Amino acid sequence: MFKWDFNSRSESWNDSEISRVNDIRDDAFELFGYGRFDLIPNIQIKKNTTQTFTTDYKGNNPISMSELKARYDGLVELLKSDSKYNSVLNALERIVREMELFFDDNPRQLNACDVQKLVGEIQNLPNRDCFPEIAGALNEFVKSIGEVPFTDVILGDTYKDEEIIIYMKAIEDNKDGVDKHALVEQVLVHELYHAMHYHYSTPNVKGSWLPHSIKNNAVKESLADYFSYLYILRKFYRNYELKYKIISKELENKWNCHKYPNYPYSGAKVFDFGKDENFYGAPYIEEDCLFRLIQNKALTQWETPYRVIAESLKGGEKAGIEEYYRRHPIEKIVNMSPLSDRHEREEYAQLLISIEKNYGIKMHIDGFPNYTIDELRRIDSLDAYRNPDYSKTEFDKIFYSGSIREVENYVSILPW
């Protein structure tokens, strides 16, 4: 049984660890793309054996985030009492909005970076020194921020697609009853997912990767945590080593104990609805499962993945998939048309788009008959819509309820 070296204070992996890291990396890349993506070139995977990166702050007079929200509302009411405070009020509301501090009336959990940023920006609000009478209230709110308890633990870190650091001492100090050697694997795979996600993303996703956003963070962490969970369960079902099962249960417990998006990892549980041993034992991730849909979309944007995870938490995987295709109906045609070849599926979708555009009809994604691709080509080539006697209402009715022959019969009776 492989064991990582927790006793060494060397910042370099030993030979057996290097081999293990490379094997985990190769397995993770294969699982991520199943041959569709190349390995990320030149990514550095390092270990840190001295830093623990654990902060446990309880405050002198601890308050909850709900209490902080109440104090914030009181501060806002004070600033609204006189229009001369508008510049301070607008700046304060912008800070809180950009940090999504009280997101959807569901207060998030702060961390050390949040506290530092929030306190710094409020202390530097424009024009606050012009109004000594509100300075005390602002200072009291800053003090309240410092009384919210938080715990920060960093087990691994990723810088774009260039570097991964695994904090061995932090893992040993925060293993919480799980096997520390298996935990290293889970943390490494989680961080590898971040690197792969970043590397294969479009420029707009890369550009919004580092700025603080509760939505972006929830999508990133939910995907990465589930990916590492999937990797761990695959290891369990291959060898039935209990240490991997214990880690998977620990992840599930954390997802279930905390709310999305404030605990950004908790969205991972939506990808596990109804999965069984066959799913985890497979050498690939099914293309039409919710995780793969969200993974692929998260390479190009944040909004759809965020909303689909939220809908799935409310109504299950089916509700999430319905929300996905409601936002991207063309992809439903591409994914669900009666064709096996990808290029023909894409042509099938484009033909329907062309028919919708040319004939002026509304494309009912769930309603069109299963015309063959040859039949759609024939319909698309007809120029009936150019005839002044063409009725899109009549064509719409026939197209969505009839056969290719009925469509052609309708076209043939038009006076040419």
C-alpha cells in the first residue's frame, strides 16, 4: 500500500511520490476528457511541508452572519436618512454587492481574505471623513465584521494552469478521521481539476477566474469537488480499499451540512443523484450526464452552470437538465436528434434553425417529429416561403404534426 512521506521536511517529492503523482495526473486527465484533451504542458506539482494555512478565528464577542446582516441593514437606514450621505451609501452598497456578502438573503460564510478586503474598503469609503456624525456607525460595523467567527483551511492551491501546491502539514493537521494518504490524492485531484478547467476555458472565463465572485467560486468548487469524489469512488470500486469510501462519505457529509452557494463545494451533490456502482466503475463519464453538461458549459461561461446547479438542488437532476436545455435549446436538438454521427447531429440542428428562419415559424424543441436528415434537407431546399400565398400558420401546423409527404403536398398546391 502506497504511503506519502509526511516525515520529511524536503520540499521535493521523492522518487516513488513522483511516480505516484504522475499516475494520478494521467488518470485525472483521462477522466476529465476521455481522450479529447491533451495533458497540460509544463504544469508544476509541488509540495509544501511546513505551512499549515489553518486559521480558526472566533472573535471576542462572536456574532452570526445573520446578526451582521441586521447591523448592515441598520447602517443603510442611517445613511438613507439624509441625501448628503448618498455617495457613502452608494459606495458601501457597491462593495457589499460586488462581494455578494449577503447573497439572496442567505448570508455566506466569511474567510480571512473576505474580512481583510471588506474592512479595508469600508475604512477607505469616499467622503466618509466629510461626515463625522456617521464615522462612529461605520467604525462599529467594521468592528462587527471582525466578530464573525470563521475557519480557513487550505490543503491545496492552484495558480491558473501553471502550478499546484499540496500542503502536506495542513493535510496531516486537518485529516478529521480520514486516511491522510488517501486525502493527499483527493486534494491533488481536486486541484488538478481546477488547472484543467482553467487551461481549457475560453478567454472570458479565464478573465473572470480570479476576481471574487460567489457564483464563479460555487461553480468551480462544486465541479472540482465532485470530480475528486468521482476519482476517489473509482479507486474504491477498483480495489475496495475502505479508506477511499470513508473520504467519499466525508465529502458527502460536508455537502449536506452546508448551503449552496455560501459553501461553494455543496453544489457537487447534484451530480450524484441516482448514481450506482456501474457509473463509478466505468472508465469514462457519460456525455449526457449532468456533470458533463455543466463541465463543458463551464469552459465558456458561469451563469448557466450556476443556475442549473441551483435548479437541480431544488428539483433533482431532471429539473437541472430541463433548465440547461431551456437556456440552450439548440444543444438539445444536437444531443437528442435521432443520429449517431456528431457532424450529422450538428447539421440536423442547423437545418431546423434554417427552416425556422426561412419559414418564419417558432421552433418547438419538444414538438418536432423525427424527420430524417434527408427529409429536413428536402424541406429546407423548398422555396415555398417565397410564394405570396404561403401561410406560415399552415406550414407550422403541418410541419409539427405531419409527414414529409404532407409538407410537400402543401407546397405543391401553392400557385407558382
